[in-house]
Amino acid sequence: DWYDIKAPSMFKMRQVGKTLVNRTQGTRIASDGLKGRVYEVSLADLQSENDAERSFRKFKLVCEDVQGKNCLTNFHGMNLTTDKLRSMVKKWQTLIEACVDAKTTDGYTLRLFCIGFTKKAENSQKKTCYAQSQQVRNIRKKMKDIIAKEVSAVDLKGVVNKLIPDSIASDITKACQGIYPLHDVYIRKVKVQKRPRFDLTKLMEMHGEGTGKGGVTTDPVTGEAVDRPEGYEPPVLDSV
């Protein structure tokens, strides 16, 4: 049977795709075969954008629950496409990487990897722009501090909302300006190391259903997320 894959409400495009599973047969239940499947989707598809601006960022979504013909997914990781990473690595500059383990407010332990490259000063005549090892250490420390601070202050939903525009990376670029100017700074990878026990209400909140706050529903025609105010009632139809 074909099941629909539904992305969490942080993303514009909720209808990601379809997945195949054998029908329930005796003790082998179809939904058990779906749970734990990981789908890798480009951010451009999740935000229904056609430009190549965000297409190098891939999100991993893991199926946590099956309701009807829908697989409800949750964030499972993020990484950059290989060609993007390779295209940034060049000669005559310093590559700086950092990795941080941080815990969100709702109990997810994430491991985030950051990458950045030194940049030539405006008026520089030199061929190279190498940073000294002490500057590299300072930049790496700044990277770690900023990532840890940004992640540990919010829940998983908040982290994903920061990863979509990659606001953490722009904070790092600004903060390290005084040590050595950087460019091509990205959170290149996010892994979910530990997750709390499965909580259906949390997952439904992720999908914008069953919350007291203004829920997020999907447009039945386009499959895009539509924000609804609190206590929204759909209009009464004259005829069905």
C-alpha cells in the first residue's frame, strides 16, 4: 500500500511524498514496517522553492507514527549536499570546523557540526588569507559557544526553525568578524543523538494539530501549510 509522508508544520510543503509498505498480514502490521523509516528531503522541496538557493540543505525526517494513510514524521537530522561542501573547500584559505553536543529544552540531544572559511580583507594584496592557530582556536570556541547557546534555549521545533534560514551561521559570521573575517559559514550537519520517549501529543503539536495555540492546517489542494488563528471555525458551506 502507498502511504503519504507528512512533514512537520515548520515546513511549508507538508506533503513530502509517498512510501510503499506490505499490507497488514497476520501478525505483521503495516504501520510497524513504516515506523522508523528515514526520508531525506531537500529544503527547497520542503519550502516549495524553485531556486537553487536552499537546495543544498537536506533534512532527514523519521516516521514516528502512522494515522490512517499518513506517516507523521519528525526531524531526524540535517546535512549539506556533498557537492556544496566540496565546492567551498579551496586553497589559500583556512578551513575551521567545530562540533558541539547540545540538549534542547524538550530533551533531544543534538550533535551539530559547523564549518567556516577565512576570507581576504577588502584591501588585501596577499594571495593567501591564513588565520593563526590561536585565531582558529578562538573562532572555534566562539562557534561552539554560539551553537550551544542557541540550541539549549529552545525546543526541537525552535532549532529546526533556526536551521531553515541558517540564522545560527550568520550569528557566527558576525561574532567572528573581530577575530578574522569569515565566509561560507554553515551548520553543515545535525544529528539527533538521543531522543526522549515517544510522546504522541508532542508529535501532533509538531504537526500543528491538537494544540491550544493557533493550529497549522494544510491546504487540501496544494498541500501547503496554512496558518489559522486560535479558535478558527471553517466557513459554513451552502451546498455540499
